[in-house]
Amino acid sequence: MTNQPNHHYFLGINLIKLRKQIFSKTTSRGIVAVIAAVILWEICSRLKVPIIGMIPAPSSVIKSLRALLMDTFYWESWVVSFKRVFVGFIVAQIVGIPLGLAMGISRHFRDLTFPIIEIFRPIPPLAWVPTAVIFWPTPEMSITFVTFLGAFFTLVLNILGGVKNVDIRYVRAAKSLGSSNGDIFWRIILPATFPSLFTGMTVGMGITWEVVVAAEMIASRSGLGFLTWRSYIAGDYPVIVIGMISIGVAGYLSSALIRLLGGRLTPWLKII
Amino acid sequence: MNNHGNKENGNHNGSHPGAGHLEIQAVSKAYGVGPLRQVVLEDCSLTVESGKLTVIIGPSGCGKTTLINLLAGYDTVDAGTILIDGNPVRGPGRDRLVVFQETALFPWMTTFQNVVYGPQVRGEKHKGNLEAEAMELLRKVGLADFRDKYPTQLSGGMQRRAELVRALINTPKVMMMDEPFRGLDAMTRELMQEYYVRLFEEHRLTNLFVTSEIEEAIFLADRLIILSNRPTKVRTVIEITLPRPREFTMLTSREYLNYKQEALEILHQEAMKAFASGSQAAVADFLEAYSVTRSTEKTEQKP
């Protein structure tokens, strides 16, 4: 779409900008802060400070991590959780995007579907776990279904809001210039909803990770959530910390991916 | 509405010499129902002559934008008729294009994509020709280097110029400008007026320009229509016979100052009338009229 020079770009990332970001003052301050926090945590742990001191010290966590990195179960947990999140998330996009757009465009369709969505939306995805386990044939499918729900409702409502908020001036201008209804949909309404779609995806991705971890603790014997829960049952406290941090990193990576996609989808918002 | 055939979708290539004659006949428009009902236009009639630049000036809130929306087909009249070259206006069409005060450029398209949007969706014009034509127009308004920028990357003045080009490339029968330069700083505004008046003098499309700025109005106009306060009607039509091409040096000519004096007096009367009627909008109108008078004092004219 845009005529950007390509030699600075890799996978849609501006490498020069990335290098600047990595070596910026903000980044170095951030690194210093993290190192300081880890040192403080180690000290608290050694001094047996109440509450905080109960958490395993960084030194013991690192020792466990070294062993865990060799363990295939750890990596399988990553793969399994990622798969659940992404399958649920992608199915939510496939179902939710057309549904949200249709609801935004057609008043009749909105009147028919909105009440149903509004009845189901307030039910937390985790409240679906028992039902999901009963009516889906495999536990895998039930967990994926619950993650799907986590992303689905936010997405639909964001897109619906996006379509309804498309500025009338754009539609009018497009009509004056001779657009067909198809042009108005594909070239005006659709791109105009990209920012809300992107917001819906970002929020949805966050909810998806929350949901998958909890669902794994309740109804599964695999994944990062289960890894963390199992370590608690087994009393292997350093691994609990590793599980938590792993979930944090996984969520961060997923959000970064969405941001990257969103930036590609809405190039006109990137530049100020 | 009557059943005349609407020829607006016919083929027209190139400009339309002598086309774009707008006839607004006894048009009324009200918004709201019951006690909230507000009559904006009542029995309003006026003519926009083809190939001329008609400027409409009137106190703020007098229904100028409503009139533009009706002409563009974004809204329908309650009573009366609007004819373009004898055919009733029905819905939006590429023969009547509007440039608004706030930009309506599509934010997700670059300047170039915005400009070629009209011909593209109508499947007109060969790709190469279209690009050449678009670039030619962009060059004329000094935007050639900004063809691949998004509207958010353009200044207010640039956005307005891009929008002008986006409309112009469709060679509409009528170009409608709804206070397009409002909100721009004085320097940019002057520059825009110059770009605009050059484009008009070159293409000679029928132009309808709405403003509340008296100096701008006289500088641009062939015909100046002064509207009265609500109910909005034509108060006076002044034929401005300043020579074309228009130059800013004319702003100090005796002829220009006479026109300004004449227009100011009428506008002042209207503002005072509105003020006396005690309506809330009248206070704003009065202040606006007052600021106009003050700017005359600077040019050493009696208010």
C-alpha cells in the first residue's frame, strides 16, 4: 500500500527504529530497574522478610530454570497453551469479525442478535468450564472453546461500536463521489473499523491468556497453567515462579504480535 | 418530489461549460418534532448561475450548512424544489461535490488514493491518464510531494487543498464550499483563497461558496448573496464586477471598499434585527458583526 523503502524493514519492523529503541535511554533505565528489583528480591529472600521473603529467591529460581529448560514437559506446556490461545483467538476472529460487521451494518440483524449476545456476554468465560467439559467431546476442545469465548464478545462489541461510529462525513463523501454499496463497505466502513477491531483484538488477547491459564488449572493436565498448579501441589515453589513469569512472557509476546499486526492494518495511525 | 428523469448519472467527460445552474425554489426545512421543532429554512429561493462563483454570506446559524446539505442531497427538503440544470436533485451525486470546513478526506488513504477515489469507484478513466491527471492537479496546489502521505500527516491547509483536488478531478457541475477555510490561520487562509481563486478562474466550474467572512466573500465572488437571519431568505444580491484574475492588491481598491461598505451595512442591519429579536444566537451574530466592523476601522472605513 505505501511506498516505504524496503531495505530498512524486516517482517514489517523498521530495523533502524528498532535499534534506536533498544539502545535508547528509556530501555537502559528499564533494564537497570529490572536488575535492581531482582537484587532487592534476592535480598528480601535471604533476610526472610515476611511475605515477600516467602517467595523463592531468584538464585533458586534460576537454578530450577536451568533444569526446566532441558525438560520437554516445560516446552510442551508453552506449545500447548499457545495453541489453545491462538486456536480460540483465531476462531473468535473468524466468527466475530463478520458477525460484528453484519450487526453494525444491518439494523434488522442487530435487533435479532444483540439481545442474545447481551444475555451471554456477562457470563465469565470460566463459568462455562463445566458446561464446556460436558458438551465438547475432548478436554482440549472444551478449553479452546472457553478461550474462544474470552476473545469473542469483546471483539464483537468493539467492531459493532466501530461500525456505528464511522463518521457520516466519510460515507457522504464516498456517496457523492459515486461509490456503490460494495465500495462503501470495503473501502470506507471496513478500514474505518480497523482501529476498533485492533482494540478488540488487543483486549481479547489479554482475556484469552487469563482464561486459558485458569481453565488449565481447573480442567487440564497440560499447559503453562497446569505447570504452575502442579508445582504448587508438588511443593516445587521455584517452578511456580517460573510458570508465572512464563505466562507473563507468553502474554507479552502475543500482545506484541497483535500490535505488529495492528500497525500493519492501520498504517495511517502510526504516524503523528 | 416530481418524476423528472434524473440525468446526473449520464456520461460527462471534461468540463461542463454553462452547466450547473442551480435553482432553489421556495425550499423549507425544519428539524425536530413538537416543541423542539426548529424551522431553519422557510420559503427560501435563490439561484446559482452556471460558470460563476456565487458566495453566500449570512449570520452564523442562519441555515447555510442546511442549504448545502440539501443541495448535496444528504438531506431532503420538507417543501419546495431544488433543480440542477432543470432536473430535480435526488440523493448525493458526483455532479454536486462539497468541501466542508472539517476535512472529510479518508484517513486510511494517502493523498493520491483519496484524489483518485472518485474516478476509480466509477470505473472511469484509464489508469495512466488518471494518475497523470491527479498528479497535475496535486502539483497545481503544491501537494505533489505529499502524494503518499496520509491526511493526518498534512497541515490543515494542505488537507483542504487535497480535498479541493479530490472534488475537482471529478469535474462536477457544481462545487460547493461550506466555510472551507474556517479555522485556518490568517496566512494559510490567504494562501488558500489564492489557490482556490486560481483553480476557479482556470476551470470555471459553477461554484457555490459559503462563508461568514466579508473580505473573503468579496474577494472571491462574482455574485454575493446576503442572507437574512431566520427565517433565512435572500436579503440582497450584489454583483461583484471586480476584474479577473483576482489579485490581493484589489483589496485596497476603491471599488472593493465600496462593495465592502455596502455589504457591511446590510449585514449590520441584519445583526441588529436579530439582536432586537432577543434570540440567543443573535448575541453571537452581533459579536461577529461587531468584529467585522472593527476590522473595517483598521482599514480606516467608517463602520
